Amino acid sequence: MLLTEEQINGLNVACNEAQWIGLEINEIQSWVGITLAVLSLPSEGVASEDSRVQLIFQSFVRLCASHRAGLWNDENAEVLSLTKNQLERRVVELQAPIFGWDFFNIPDETGFSPWANRLSIQIGAEAQEPVNTINLFQDTDPVLDVRIWFGELRIFGPDRKEISFQDFSDGGRRWWEAMYAGDSRTKDSGIFPLA
């Protein structure tokens, strides 16, 4: 089922500036999982000490990654090949933040086409019908761009209990609103509003 605009907006806020700390690809069971340490606040009290969530992309269709020896804007950067295991390990080794406010169902012309001809690995095949996508990257040198095509999304907390889209989105919104308001609960994040 395609994500709604409201769901996409909430997911984008909740994922912004998260640390991307894990990736698991299960072709046999047709899912891909990513682990993020997110910025989130409860409706009352302080943030949990364990902010990890796992996003499970079910009915997995395709994954493409471009690992290039250079920065994101270096069009001449060498493309580095990756196996599935190397890709999973690379994410764990870097544990870099994802940012930019837009991750889900980004149009191909901005979300995939700029690096589609420089693939390091491709798993699966092009979707034959409309599906959801997520774009992730690690803005490092070498840079890593990843796009996943999928049918359904489920979200789990560190206790393996499922989290609703609404609760996940609300936690992210609360964090960003608190940060802009100068709430002391966000002061250790290293993120500050512009003056």
C-alpha cells in the first residue's frame, strides 16, 4: 500500500538527523531492515536512553546502492563495488547521520537518477507497479547512496514492540519543536536552532 502524504511527512520528520546504525537484507523472506537512532521525545518527561528503532520494509522489491570514492557531488568519483555483506558492514562501520528532511517516495529525477548509472550493487528488479521508496545516504568520503523499493513498512522499538506511524511521527515532531523552543531536553544532541 502506498504511503499517504501525511504519513510521508511524519516519517520524514521522525527520521531527520537520525544515526543510521544498521542494515539487514533478507532476500528469502523479502524484507530489508534499517536501524536508526532517532531524535524523539515522549509527550511527558525525558527521552529514552535507547532511541533505536528498526524500520522493516516488507514486500521488498529492489535495492540499489552507489558507493563512490569521493564526495556526493564528485561526478568523476570511482564507483566501488559492494557485496550484500560489505554493504551491511559499511553502514555499521560508518554509523553516520541521515539528514535533509526528505527520505520517502522522492521522485526518481532527484532521488535516484543522479546516481543510477553508478551502481555498486543491485538486488532485485524494477517494480512493475507503483511501490514506496526510501532514500538513504552517508555523506562521507567515500559517499554511500542507497534506495530501497518496498510495499509495506513496519516500525519497532528496541523492545521489539511495534510502534504506530502516528506515535513514531509524533515523537519526532515533539523533539524538533522542543529544540526550536530551546527545551533543555534536546541540548545534548549537538543540534541548535539558527539565531
